[in-house]
Amino acid sequence: MPLNRNYPSKTSPSLRWGRWLLWSVAFVGAATLSAIAGVTVATIGPLPKSIVRLIPNAELAEKIESKSSQNAWKSLLRYQIERPVNILVMGIDRVLEAEAGSEEAFSGNSDTMLLLRFDPRNNSVRMLSIPRDTQVFIPEIGTTKINDANVQGGAPLAVEVVSETLNDVPIDRYVRVTNDAFRELVDLVGGIEVEVPYAMRYKDETQQLDIDLEAGKQILDGDKAEQFARFRMDEYGDIGRVQRQQVLLKSLRQRLQNPTVLPRLPKAIGIMEQFVDTNLSLEEMLALVGFGLSLEKNDIQMVLLPGRFSETYEFEGISYWILSEEGRDRVAQNYFEQSSDSLTASEPRDWHRIRIAIQNTTDDPEVAQEAATYLRDRDFSNVYISERQSTRKLKKTEIVVQRGNRSAARQLQQLLGFGRIESDSTGDIGSELTLRVGDDWSDRAQLTDDIAPGEN
């Protein structure tokens, strides 16, 4: 399945306008992860007509000059996606000796792998983070890490391996972006605010990156943002990197909502073209970007491919992320509508047995134990206090869906009577749900003490 590159001439006025429009719409108007992903999606071939529909707009020419508001940008988007579309997004390790924009520059390991599902039926985007160390078997290559697929066979092999790993979930399109892209984008928007949980110091020899970050909330430029994303010298290793990448994406989304970013966006044209591998037509790009413009924060769900770290005795000299087949099946079905014979929905699991981690985000040192006791008194047998507490102070309690079990999160929310559900994978690694206890826990304690299990 060869990569089809159909690049228009770089001197073409229509290309220049189209690219400028594309990046501007995505970075200013979208303010969502899906729009960011939409502008970097690469395709194997043209999208079928069943996916994209043209909406005639006779006033398009008059509105080209009107770029001051999000509504004006929306009016330029004449295309819509017609059915759910699955897209594999890959951040590629820097190939130091390769020229920027060359085919060789996209031949490195896939440092980041995200499978996104754009679904117009319920106006949602679902994102699955696939750890780069995930163990897979590739014919003629053998047992290896999933990030090796791009090196061995480019984007087509990476698509094939990811699809097979997730119960043959169909993958419509892919995108490859070199790591330079994110660094350049962060600098372009003037940096992003991030809470660095602890000092990070490490020298990444393979990427010639000297990581040196102090703890605390701060504005990270592109270089430091890359350091934050690539640091892996903690007990979470590659999974910690996945979590930090999600933190960075959220911070970038917030930064892109700032109207002061608008004048800087035309510069993105030349910067990003050399870092993105794509043959996506302007119409196809606009369909995805336009979809992203319609989304709110709650329309975006993120989850980590469930699994565990391999033990030191299992594989000599190498570590893997061993996926959980049960968790994989649940994510494939609930997030990508790909069922498995091994997933027996007719036999529901007792949700009181799910593994719940407690993180204290308040100034009260006793609140985590209070929350754990509260749940144990209500027959939850697999509750523990996380060793890694959140560095953020929260006014409102969060229920983090660590492994894609949103049904259990909603049940816990109903039991508590409060708590905001967060569909991402930034909670405690060993949990299915992470309960980040906020200041509202004490405010609602008297009310929740009166709520028996199953009520409310």
C-alpha cells in the first residue's frame, strides 16, 4: 500500500491561500484537539465521497478577507464528514542526518501514536494513546515494539499493525509529523503554561536533547515543551510520557484560544509544511477542521491503551507494555465500535470490584483517607491511595477514566452525587478510575454521607 504524494506546486497561489486558511482555521477557530489533529492528517488516497460532502457557498469569495472572528472562519468551511473516520496520527522521532521534509525524515520510530475517531453522529472525537513500547508481533520481523513498525515498513505497516492490534479496527487515514513540528508550534504561539510536577534532568543521547526542567507552574517554550514530553526517567517510563503529552495537548489547546495568537498564524505555513507528511487535499482537510470547530471540551474523550509493564524476568534486556486483552476489547468496542468475540457484554462485571486510585488535590492531608474509607464502607474492595499525588489544586473533584470504562465512571459519579468525569489517561497508571478529590469533597461530605449505595 504505497504512499501516494500529490503535492501541488509550492508556488501555486491556490496552495498558498489554502494552506494559510487551513492552519489559521485550525489553530484559531478550532481550539480543540481534533482540529489540531485534523490539520495534520495524512491520507493513503482521496477520501471516499461517502465521507466528505460539499456544501455550496456562493459568498465564499467575499468572506476570504473577513478573518476576525470564529464565525467568519466557520463560513469558509464548505465540507462535512459523512460518517465516522478513524485516523492514525504518529509523531516521528527526529532522524538527525535527514533533511527536513525528506522521505528519510519520516522514517524514524513513532515516538507518539494516537488513533482518533471523528464521529459526526454524536459530534465527538475519541483519542486512544498507544504506548510506543506496546509489544506486538510483525510477520517476518518478529516480536517487537509497536513504534518499530514505521521504521520497518513506513506508515502502511504502522496502520496495518495498529489495526490488527485493536481487533482489526478499520483505519481510514494516517498522518506522520516529525517531533520538530510541536516544538516550532509552541514557539509560534508564544509558549504554553504547564505544571512540571518535579525536577526533570536527563540527557537523551539519541535525540541530542538535554532535559533540564525545574518543578512548578511555568511557561514552556518549544524546546522545554519537548523536554517535558520526552522525559522518561521515572517509574512510569513510556506511560509517563504518554500522560505528559496529553497534558501538553490540553495546554496548547487553551493557548490557541487566546486572540493574540491570530497575527502569528501565517508564519505556520512555511514552518509546518516541512514537518508534516501529507497528501491530503484542501477539501479533505477542511472537512476535518470544520468538524473540530463544532466541538466543545466535553466532546473530546481520551484514553490509554490498557495494559501493564513487563516484569524484568519476562524478557531479557528489554521492557514492553503488555496490553490487557480485556481492556483492549473494551476500548475497541466502546471507542471504535469494533466488537470482539471475547468481550461478553451479557456478563457485566461487578463494578464495585474496579480498581480505584485516590489522589488528594486539596490542602487537607486527611481527605484522601476519608475518600478511601467512604468507598470501602460502600463495598468497594479495590480502592487505594495513589503514591503519586496530583500537584494541581482542584476546587472540583475529578473522576479520571484511565482505561476507558466510562460506564463505571458515571456510576461512581452518581454514587458520589458530584464529580466531573475526565476522559483521559493522566490518572494513576494502576487504576481503572482515578478519583482526584477536590475542595468540594468537604463541602459535600455531609450530603454524601446520607447517600446509600445505588441511590441518587
